[in-house]
Amino acid sequence: MDYTIVEVLWVDAETIGDTGWLDLTEALESAKVPPPIMRTVGYVLVDTIDYIAITDSLGTKECGHVTKVPRSMIREYNEIRHMGQ
């Protein structure tokens, strides 16, 4: 099977707080900070109109963790290399 290695720059969703209530003033200050921009590099397992799924490690019968990124969150998509297995 052929796999493409890509680098994806994407906006991550973020949850502020832990268990319990938040101080409203602190919550409002945290809410003003933009969500983090993440960079993921890996092998594309699935590439659809709605999302891509990437793994960081790839064997002949197994793979590492899979990260699914919705297309609406992607800022940049760069193909690094296309390779066959």
C-alpha cells in the first residue's frame, strides 16, 4: 500500500479548567487567548473531504497512535514524500 508523509499545521480545540468551578475572571482571561496551533508530521492513513487521519509510526501489520484532524481546522498541508510499502 502507498502512504504519503505530510506535515499538517492545524488549530487545536482546547478545554480550560479541571474538575470543580472556575473563577470567572480567570476563565475570561484564559478564554481571550487564541487556541494553540499544532504541527503534526506522519503517514496519512485516511484522507477524506471532512478529515485526515495520520499515524506517527508504521509497520507492515501495525501502527502508532492515530491523530484525526478535521479539514476545517487545518491551516497548512504540506506533502513531504510519497512512498510505497
